[in-house]
Amino acid sequence: MVRYRVALCKSCRTLDYCDRPGSAPALEQPRRETMKYERLTAMPGRDVLRMAEQLLTERLPASKIAEDGHSISLSGGDGTVTFSVHRHGMETVVEAATDQVRTSRLDTEVQYILTLLPYQPGDAKGREDSPAGLSRASR
């Protein structure tokens, strides 16, 4: 016999546990995102999403699972990440949400990608300009 732990059963309106056939949770549990990151950049949104996909698929065993004009989701053995971009005037707001903790391999790579984004037009950032994987060129 299957007993569902529910807040409120759809079929019999009982609280806590229900073993009635066809019972199911009345309240779906939302997917829990563990970490969220946000960054402003001068880079266009399409370029941010393209760069995020390229770097994550190169550096982690991840593949694209969803995409639209303003976001991309990648998933693999290290977890799932969703990058969303929104243009506000001269800046693009980049949001990244993962299902892992901040010290995970996935989150380390997400933080690395966000450090590569230029704050203002003309900022020299990127993998070619970065010594030893850092986002800022030494002066």
C-alpha cells in the first residue's frame, strides 16, 4: 500500500498522510534552486548565452536541455544551471540559478563565467586576456 505524505489530499481532503487509491499531493513541491547569481554586463544577451553554453560544455560534462530567446538551461552529472538575460538600457542583467551548493564544481564554473563578463563597453575581459584563469588582466 502506498501512502503519500501530503499537505492536503486532492481526493479525500485529509491532511498529512493518505492511502486512498488515486490520492496524490494537492500541492506540488516547487523545484528548489539552491544558488542564484546576478551580474550586470555590457555584453549583449545572445553573446552571454552563447559564451555560457560554450564554456560549460567545454569544462563540464553538460548539455543543453532547454533554450529560448532569453535563457538557456544546461544539465549534466554536476547538476543543472539556468542562465537568464534581460536587457535594461545599456546593460544586460545576467542571472544564473543552479541546483547545487556554492562550493560545487558547477557553481565554481558559473562564478568563473560571470567574472569573464565585461562591466562596460571596451573592458578587456575574456579567456585570452586572463592570466592563469583570472578575469582581470594584471596591471
